[in-house]
Amino acid sequence: MSTDGRTITGIVKDGVIVPQSGNGLPDGMEVSIVIPEEAMTPELREELAAWQQAGMQSWGMIDEWEREEQ
């Protein structure tokens, strides 16, 4: 993932990321969110690891299904 570009700080409020300053970004612009490792709680790290594992298992099932179809 590229980190080129502009950094805009923000906070999470009621599950929504709120920028901390006027940013001039147009509506509909795609952005990437990077959470520094040191800012993650152990619970968040565990949850992200579980989601990553689930994703890997899903791709494995898709790959297996595609091999069976051939």
C-alpha cells in the first residue's frame, strides 16, 4: 500500500471517522485509513487478525471450488 499523498488526522466518533481540520476533499473521493500499530488495542489486533484469517479461509475455499470446476 502506498503512503504517498496527504495525511489528514481524525477521530472516530460513534463509528464514523471525523477529520480534525478543514481538508478540502471532494465528496465521493476514495481515501485509505492507516491505523498505527502502536495505537491499536490488543482487542482490535485480535479482531483484525480474526478477519484476516477468515478472509484467507474464504479465498482458500474459492480456490478449491475453482479447481473442482476445471
